[in-house]
Amino acid sequence: MKPLSLTRREFLQSTAAAGTGVAFVQVAPRSLWSEAGLPTKSEPVPAWASKPMRWFQLTLVEDDPAHFDLAFWLETFQRTRSEGVCLSGGGCVAYYPTAIPFHHRSAWLGDRDMLGELVSGCRKQGMSVLVRTDPHATYDDLQAAHPDWIAVDVEGKPRRHWASPEMWVTCALGPYNFEFMTSVHKEIMNRYRPDGIFLNRWDGSGECYCQHCIANFKAATGFDLPRTTSAQDPVRRAYLTWRRERLVILLDLWNTGIRQINPEASMIPNNGSGALNPLDAIETSRRAPMLAADRQARHGLAAPWLIGKTAKEYRATMGAKPVIGLFGIGLEEQYRWKDSVTSNAEIRIWVLDAIANGMRPWCSKFSATLHDERWLKGVEELYVWTENNRRYLTHQQPLARVGLVYSQQTAWYYGDEHAEAKVENYALGWYQALIESRIPFEMVHDRLLDGAHLAAFKTLILPNVAALSDAQCDLLRSFVSNGGNLIATHETSLYDELGSRRKNFGLADLFGVDWTGKSEGPMQNSYLRLEHEAQPGHILFAGLEDAPRIVNGVSRLEVTPRERFAETPLTLIPSYPDLPMEKVYPRTAKTDISCLYLHKPAGRVAYFPFDIDRTFWDVLCVDHLKLLRNTLLWAHDEAPILEVDGPGLLDVTVWRNPDSVTIHLVNLTNPMTMKGPYRGFFPVGPQKLRLNLPADIQAKQARLLVADSSIPIERAGSAISLTVPSILDHEVVAIEI
Ligand SMILES: [Zn+2]
């Protein structure tokens, strides 16, 4: 596993490139750059974190103490069968009589201890309790006393809060967090002994140029703070790493502090997910017995499977530890209607897709005041259903055999400010293709490619995973030499782990091609020729039997094959003018330039030297969908764990529980699939399922958990077949084993 710190070699690269190699000598001995002192073992999971299936978060607003109805909320927690609660405690506003100077008490609090009342009421109901703090904003009195605790912008000015201009933005990496918030966390832990502290907006609000950041970065690296946003700037790379490390050190400091008071307690950092997460997911996952993924709702153009993707990303680094899906009840758009209520159907599809992908739900409500109660009944129904089916929703182990790799280091050091376009959109293309193809799969973190983490997988997909170390390439090599299959696209492995370009792919031997050093794009009006004559009936052409050519991607690398490939199903039809219309004719009807390299060095390897996945996400061309699906079918080379045949768009997951195999079918078929909110649901069916069970599993009877009925199964060897007559929003097939 790649260590958290820059290695000596990496650091020398950075410093040498910046012409300040001497700095390394000065900073090398500092503990910041050593791997010692950082915990390597994962936190165990105490009962307070493992038991709750349902959480409820009450995020208080400052005037809540004026009209707070404690009995109503305790009853709501009971009605929804909530087993864990997250309650606002302090930081920005304290909801208890704090003794810490400048820890701002709610102006409506008076002598009351609202946090204390809530904690005691929830404890009486047997709930796990987290206290939420938010350190990102503060007030004039603290700013006057400690001006150096405030974040500073690139021009050297202290930052007012963007939404509440009477407040100040705090520096996350200096004494405000390291000293002041440490005291706040200890005070809360001493007074209320919660199970943990849920940290909101704790990791900073953009780059900070305060005196502490300047001095600490200089002391650690020898550099001045970077002023560029280029991923190729070695000082910026060093800064990104330093900031991530400093936040991990902060987490460790806070964990140490609260565990002196409650040894089972843990900081629960709220952070992003997937490749675009600026925090190191492996390090945060190691330090927490559970994590809550804060993806409250979709917004803009987004499919409901996005919450399932988040669940898979968290599971990749959390393993069997609980992953909680923090959902909102309102519209989550740029105008930030934080008190709004969205449609019940939208809340349902979001939560159902989270549950189907292994998350435990966590309802997040802003303000204890109910401006609109329309969400309550729907959340209660969802929550009660999970309680009634609890035994099918716990201890889940995914049975998926396909892994979609995501790479934070590729986003950080290769993508940086363009990470969405250069990194994430490739993964989204594959994700959409896998959902449409109904292939169960998991996400895989690129720094967890060892044999143990890959044991469950037969095929890995690398969607433009550009930045890979030599060691990571070696792990992929052994995966393939042990019979694993690999699909990779575009610039995968063309850069090292810090985003420096190699002369050739790190995986050139696996791909069977070398990069010539040339690339082309963006290409207009280019096509792929399907070589039916040379490869008659090839699996790549399934559903494309009558297509002589289809559209190409947009960016491609020029590569030369190391050997003659037996299978070259796709060749390039180069770009030709798209205007004036009189000039729109192909200048070259046929080339021998292959656009997909298929071979079998041990396991099967498919390499696309272009951005087919990114282009698919961009334009959603159905021909690209078929190519992606067919490539996976060619590579996977074993009977799929599950086949689902029927109409509509379904998110399909398969799990093994202690006494059952459960199959979730989430019906995403909806005119509002790619942009919410849903207005309602449209039933699809029948769906014919064929499940190829692992040899050690014997199926007994099956039930539909949503329809609440038993269902006949047909056996053929280790495979079983059954038909789900209809799915409105969600169905779960539970097969007793
Ligand atoms: Zn700062």
C-alpha cells in the first residue's frame, strides 16, 4: 500500500523539479514526512457503530432553542425506529452552556442545555449518540482576539463568510482547529460522553494563506505556498499532500483527545467520496468504525444510481465496516433551499438505491422547526421496512465479480482542477454501461489492489486510471497472471503515481502495445469500422450485427502493437471534414489501425487506446454501450453471477448474508431518471432472473420481500431461475440458503 507521506524519492522529485533540492535535507527528519507514528491497523467496530441500522440527524439552527419540542423529536426517532442519532453540539454554535471562551452559545439558549436534554432523551431510548460539530465559521469576538485563526485569501485578506457575511471563515490547518476545537471536543465528550463526534466542514474551505499555513508548509517542505492550480506544479503537488497529511494528523489529535475520556469513541469525519474526494479515503476509513457518506440528494443532471456508486466507493475502503447513507429530504440545488421538501418518490428512489447498495440510511433534517411535514410519513415507511427485513440487510457480502477501479491519486495529481473531465467522466461512462447491462459490480480503490482485496474479482475495469505506480502496475500484472481479466481505456498507466508522464504505459506489456508519443484529439467526425469479415460473429458485435461502422471517441493515443493481434474487431476511420456539407465524405474508407486490443497473456486483457467510456458518458450513444458491454462479456470469461432479463432500467446488486442470498432490483425506469426529482414510479416486469450460485451455496426457498410473497424457483445444476412478476420501485429476492 502506498504510504500516506510522500516517499523520499517522490519528495526528491518534487524538490528537484522546483530547483530547491536542498530543502529536502532540512525537512527529511521531521516526523511529518515519516511513516512512523501513523496507525496502520483499522479501528475495530464497537457496538454503538455496528448495531444501528437507521440514523437520524437533527442539525439545529441557532433559534431552535426558542421553540424546540423535545417530545416531538423523541417520538419521531421512535416512530422511525431510529437507532442512532446525530445532534448538533458546538463549533459554530454551542447548544449547551459551554465554558470555553469564544465558543458561541446560541443567542436563544438562555440557561438551557438543549444538547443535554436531547442526549439524555435519546439515551433513554437506547440510541447511539453522535454529537455534530462544525468549525468552519466564527464571529467577530474570536476574530478580534485571535486574528491569526481566520482563513486568509490569496491576496492576504482575512475571509468573511460567503453566505453569512457577519461571520468569518476559519483556518482548518492552524490553531483554531488544533487548539480551540480540540477543547470543544473534549468538553462535549466530558459532559455528555457521546459515542463519537461527527465532523462537518472540518477540512477547510479552499486554500488558506494565513501565517500558520505559510510557516507550517515552509517548515515541512521548504516551499512557499503555491499560487497555481496546475497539477504539474511540484509545489502544488507537495501542498496537496501536505494538506491531506495535516488533516490526518488533526484527526489523530482529536481521536486521542476524546478517547482519553471515552475509549470507544471516534471522530466521524464528513468527507467526499470516490476519486474526487480531496481527503485520503484509505486513511479516513482506517480511523473510523463507520462513516456516513454525505450525498444528500442528486442535483443537476444526475442519475439515482449515484448514491449506489457512493456506497460502493465507501465500501472499497471501509470493507465490512458500516457505511451510512446520509440523505436529505429537500431539493439539493445551487440555490440551497435548505428548508425545502422534495417529492416522496425522489426521497424513496434515493434511499432505496442506497439500501440496495449496502448502505444504512441516515436522515438529515436541518432545523428542529418543521416548516413542511410532507417528508415524515415517507421516511417512516422506509425505515419501518428496513426494520421488518433487518436480517436480510445486515452482514452483507457482495457477490459481484466485476470491479470498477477508481483512483484518487489520478484525480489529485493528473486531473486536479480538471479531474471531473479527465478522470470522473470515464468512470461514470462505465458505471452507466454496467447499470444498463445489469451487471453486478463493486468499486475498487487503486491503492488496494493486493491479492486479498482482489480475491472476489474475476475482472477489473480501469477507466483512464492514468496515474499508477510501478508497484500498482506489478499488482495488476500478478492479477492477470493469476487468471484475472482486465479492461483499460485511454491513458491508463501512462503516468506515475504523482502524475508525471512516463515514456510508455506502465502496463505496456499487459496491453501488448507501446505508445508512440503521439496523441490525437479532440477528433471531430471520426468513426470505428466493425471488422465483420475478419471476425465473423465476434462477441464484440452482439447487437451490432448490421452496423458496418459506429461513431468513434474524441481523444485517442497512437500506439504500436508489440505483436500481431489475432482479434482486431475495430479499426479507425480517421476524422474528415464536417463542413461544408459537400466536403463530408471519408478520405480513407479503411485503415489497419486497431482501436481495441484483445489478447490473452494469461487472463484476458482488453485495451481501448481512446476515450470510449468518457465519450459514452458525454453522448450516451447506444453503440458505445453495446461495445462496452460486449467487451466485458468477452473479458469476463465465466458465467455471470446473475442475469436479469426484462424491460426497463434496473440497478441490480447481489449479496450473501448468513442465511440467505439477496438480490436487490431497483427500478430506475422513469422520465426523470437522468434529472430529478421523480414524480412517481412506473412498474416494470416481468423480470426473469438466472442466478449462478457459488458451489458452496445450496438454495432452499425464495421470497419477495417487497411484494411479501413466496416465489417458485427452478433449479438447473448450481443455477436457479425465477421470475419477478413486476417491480414498482424496489424488489428484493431473498433466497434462503
Ligand atoms: Zn491557514
